[in-house]
Amino acid sequence: MSGSARTHEPTILVTGGASGIGRATVAAVLAQGWKAIVADRDGAGLNLLRETLGPAAGKVVYEQLDVADEAAVIATIARCDAEFGPIGGVVN
């Protein structure tokens, strides 16, 4: 999705989104019609989530990310801002 394709749908960053409560949060975000940035250290878990979401995956950015790595977090936010616009909320 390019910056020109931005919509007014909220974008929510969910850390730890590949499993458990984070994964359920991603499902709730998408059920509202919002976009999600799913960040998790578990790359395999992110891939499984991508496969599970199917068509809804087009409204999701997947980032293998350790939130303790400040530079990586900043780069992820910049990338997602370019794709989806500003982040409207964070669930950690």
C-alpha cells in the first residue's frame, strides 16, 4: 500500500501479536475494519499468523521485531507510517 492509498481507518501497533493475547488483539483490530502492525520476535509465529489471516492479511504489516531494540522500533514506525499513515494506538 503506498502513501497515496492511505485511508482514515485507524492503524494499531500490536506488540507480541503473533500469539496469545496479542494475536487475539490483532483479530479484534481487524474485525473493526482497522489496519494492524503486528510486531513480534517470533518470525515463525508471524508467518503462521499471515497464513491464518488469509485475505485480511492485506491490512496488516508484519514485523519481526524486538521492542528492546530502539533503532529497530523507530525504523518499523517510519516504514509503517509510510505505508499506512500515522499510528493511532499501541497495544503492548
